[in-house]
Amino acid sequence: MTPPSAPRFVQLNLITSDLDAAIAFYSRLGVVPEVTEGVHAEAPLHDGVTIEWDTVDSVATWDSHPPASTGGSTVIGFALPARDAVDALYAELTAAGYHGHQVPHDAFFGARYAIVDDPDGNPIALMSPISAEHRHWPPRPAPSA
């Protein structure tokens, strides 16, 4: 049992160089942010968790050491209801001009999996439910486009 004083994950904050571009991408993804003051946006996810966006310039209002750039090495994962939904959303996002980072494939752990980069270069994973029949071992390198 988790002690009552244990930290609880409640927020993911992404620093963006272009708030309008970030909002357009995430809205197309299905996460619709509400904009505040033109420098901040947020969207509720589930269980009290929010995803938020701040412009590079606005970060200095809450962090005395703001990042020099945006984008990082964290992969932000989104679950989709079916295997074909991964392929469909990947095709929709890449057709809209977003960078396809990893083409859809059957990952060794049993999910249909793909990655698209958001406008700031953050990798956004699209993943179907895991299916035992699609698991394979040993893992193989992910296919390239």
C-alpha cells in the first residue's frame, strides 16, 4: 500500500517554442487544450492528471533556470483502443505534416506501436492494447520507414 505522504503523479508539462503549433498537434491527437493568456494551455486527462504546455518565454515566471530549448528524451505514450487505430492515427498525423519517428509495427511486447514527433520534437507514442498472440521473442529491431 502506498503511504499517504507518497508523491502522486498529477501533471506533465511540456515547454513549447510555438504554442499554437503544439495545440494544433495535440488537438489532432485528441487531447484538446484550453489556452490561458496565450502563453499557457492545459488539458485534463484522467484521474486528476493534466498535460500542460508553456511557451519558452513564460517558463521564467515559475522556473529561474528555464530550458535553453524544447524537446527531450521522454516518450509520451497514448493508448488507443485497437491495433488499426494506431495505423490510422499515425497516417492522419503524418499526412498532416508531422514527423513520423517510428512507423507502426507489431512490437515484441504484443502491442501495435508507432511514434510521431510533436512540433517541438517530443516523441509521442501511439500504442494499442497488448495482445498475447502478437508477442514475439527475442525482440527484433524496430522497422525503419
